[in-house]
Amino acid sequence: LAVLPKGARLLPESKIHFAAGQNGSLTVTVGDSADSDRYATTVTVGSAAKTITLEANKLGSYVFPEEDVVKITTAGAALAVGKVIAFDLYYVTD
């Protein structure tokens, strides 16, 4: 999804939006290179439009020790072709 700099902390306003039309059995996790589900653990996307609010208890407290990538991992089905996935990742660096 995005490369974040060393010292970044994701904020609780961070979300991922899926357009309608995804495969009903699609699940996703959201994490980074150290923990593949740090921000969302096996969320079913479904075929309707869906917004995933990243886990607030993990946001704001974890500081990236070095530059890293926030990523989505899919399971259950492939992402639908031509459907939009948008993300709002808000972060600060201390």
C-alpha cells in the first residue's frame, strides 16, 4: 500500500475502502514486514462496498523502527479486476 519512513506512527483515522463487486469469499489482512496482520486480522471483504478501519489499539502506539511497507495480503479469492481499492493512511513522525 505505502512506504512509511522510520519513526512513523499510523493514526486511528487510517482506513481501507473496497468498491462493491469483490468476490464474496475474499479476505484480507493488513500489516507490515514484521507482522503481516498488525493492523487488521482476516477481515472478510464481501461483495458489497466495505470500509475497513484499521485496529485502533495498534495504531498510534507502534513506531516503525525503520522505513517499512504497509501491505494488504489477500486469501480466499483473488481481487476483482477493475474494482477500486482506496486507502487513507494517516501518520506522524516523532
